[in-house]
Amino acid sequence: MIEPVRFELSARDLPETWYNIAADLDYVAPVLSPATGKPVTRDEMTRTMPEALVDQELSREAEFEIPGEVRQFYARWRPAPLLRARGLEKVLDTPARIYFKYEGVAPTGSFKPNSAIPQAYYNKRAGRTGLIAETGAGQWGSAVAFAASLFGMDAKVFMVNVSFQQKPYRRALMETFGASCTPSPSMETEAGRAVLKENPDHPGSLGIAKSEALQVAFSDPRWGYTRGSALNHVCAHQTVIGQEAILQMEMAGDYPDIVVGCAGGGSNLAGLSFPFLRAQLHGGPKIRFIAAEPAACPSLTQGRIAYDYSDTAGLTSLTRTHTLGHQFVPPSVHAGGLRAHNIAPLVSRVVEEGLMEAVALRQRDCFEAGVLFARTEGIVPAPESTHAIRGAVDEAIRCREEGVGKTILFGLSGHGNFDLSAYDRYLSGSLADDSIDPGALEHGLESIPKLVNA
């Protein structure tokens, strides 16, 4: 008898709405204008964002309807599969039941198109002809390039320089879809030139790349600025992940005791966990939600809760969130998608309210878990996803030690087929176990705006 491993939904099970957890939280801090320190106006937000996305960003409604055209594009790979990691369970000799929601089946290999496609849709309807973005490891840039191609739009991506060097195939993927890709910091913008003047060999950061993308967007209205994580509407778009997972856990005849997601900007974590948290907040079973972040960029475990910019140059609005400071530059870990100095305000709020906990994990420990997963389940995970795997493995080992058979669900946010150079370094023993530099942390925390600190 074959034991069930794969739990698949059909196209008719595609979610019809995105879930907005802001409707179920007692308090959501207002977004502040960097010019006035007061709540940001719609006019300020629409400089770079279509009105439909502004509506979603500011809304306290529980659901947003997914446009039919977006659902039709989703149907190319969604619903994404849920799998039981029986091989991993066996090698760990654990009584835990381990499941993972696999987003690597998307055309670009990660969860990012879940938001890139609707952002392209709304920008196209608003009359913009191009999309501009920053990207860390390249997953968001790839998704924006793909989404732009679907809607006949141009795409321009500023990619963090260290990742541009580490991950040439992600750049090639963006260019295959028709986008231009520039290493950041660059000489193309005032923000980039200022950084390079201070340090010509700067490795770059998401904050710097964001400043560059914003400066281009501000200077040319044909560009629609896209965000790959953190903002409320992006977190909502990603909830198709968790909504599908709830139905798939029902198919499996199981329900998670623990949900683990990797934590950088926060949208992948939000996408998996928020629908389950919604059920809990409305009387459903209690779950331990775990945000697994890199020890080299630990915004949740070492950051302050404060109003801060999302970019290095201070061009964005101010959001209240766990932050390491917008001037913080993390070390060049291979989990480039997790090198964000702050996290989604909604994720931050959930952690602040005690509904989710956070752990900071070391790079080599995560790659160790990623290799174990590849050898037992046959999928090479993205470096970002190895953090969720490490968190799940640690919980499964705890179950073994305590003799308790809990159900663990983690998010496999993407495959690592473009990240084999990182695995090569790990397997050869040359992968650094980067940790946060105290001086860099102090410099970052000092950059948090004092007048609006909260």
C-alpha cells in the first residue's frame, strides 16, 4: 500500500479572495509621511502605486477579490502542492508529521509571482507601461520580469550587488523575460553614486537598491514601482498559499500544531501563516507560529520596534516595525532574500502581540538542513527556504526527544536550482557562518529616526 505523500487541489479550488489580517488585529499603526511625520496621504502614495493597491494597503476589510485575469494566470501553476516529508521524518526518527507547502513550482521557482502578477495587473490598468523593482537574491526581480512579460510591459530591476555576483543565472532569467538588470549600488542614480563615492566596493543592500528603484520611479511616471515584500497588500496577495494549505491539510486528515516560515521582508511567512492565524483568532485550534530569520540579519530578534524607512536614502514612507535601522548593511549571506533591515509591519505586529515567535538561525546550520532535505525529499531548497527547514527540523527533533507526535507545516518558498554555487561552497567547507557585526548593528540602530521613534 502506497502511503499518501502529495496533496493536490484542482483549479476550481483556487482562492477567490486575498485575506487581509489587518481586519483581525486590534491595532494597525498608521503609515507616516517622511515629509510631515503625519499619516501619509493618498496623493503621496499614488506617486508610485496604483489607486487599487493604495486601497488594499490602507484597508481594514478582511478580503479583497482576486481579479479573474489574475486567477487565470495563477492557474498556470496554482494551486501549489502540499507534500508530506516522509523521507525527512524517517531519517530524523521523529514521531512528528512534517508537511511542506511547495512554491517552487511557480514559473520563476518561488512564491514571488503571487504578488508580482497582481501588481503588474493593477499598474497596467493604471496606464503605466513599465515595472521597476529592487531585488536581493533575484526571486522578486525574476517574478517582476515574468509578470511584465505577461502584460506586455517593460521591466527594470536593481539587484543587490553581492547577489548579482553570486547568482548570475537569476540575472540571466530576468533578462530572458525581457528585463534589464543593474547591480546596486550603481552609477545610474544619485542614491547609488553617493554610496559608491563613500565605498566603491560596496556589496549593496536591499535598502540601497530600493532607493535606486524609487528615484527612477519618481523621475519617470511611466514606471510603476513594485514591492516584493513587507507592505500590507503584498502580504495579502501571498495568502493564497495558506488558504490552499488549509484545504490540503483537510485532505491529509491533519492540522498543524506548528507552522514555520522563513522571515526576511515577511510576505512568504505571512502568506502561509496568516490564514491559519485567522482561523485561530476566530476560535480555531491554537498553533505555534515560528518566524525563522538569519542570525546575520535578525530584525525580529535584535531589532527595535520603531518607525523607520524601508530604504537607505529615506525616500519611502515611515512604517512602524521591527527594524535594524535603514542604514544597516548585513553581511553577504547567500539567503539574499532575507537580507532586509526591517520586516512587514503586519508580521511585526503579530510578533509584538505574542501570536508568533522568532528564532535566529546560522547560515551553515540552515544549509546542513537544506542538504538533508535534498537528500531525503529530492528538492534542492533555496537558501532562504533552508531557514524554514532548519526550524522544522529542530522542532521535529524536539518531538523525538519529548516523545510527542506533533504536526509541523513549513513553507518551502522556492527551489535552489540557481543557488548551487552556495551549496558548492557549503559542501567544500568554505561557506562562512556569517553573524551580525556589533558595529554594523550599532550603526544601523542609530539611523532609526529619533523624532518618530515608537
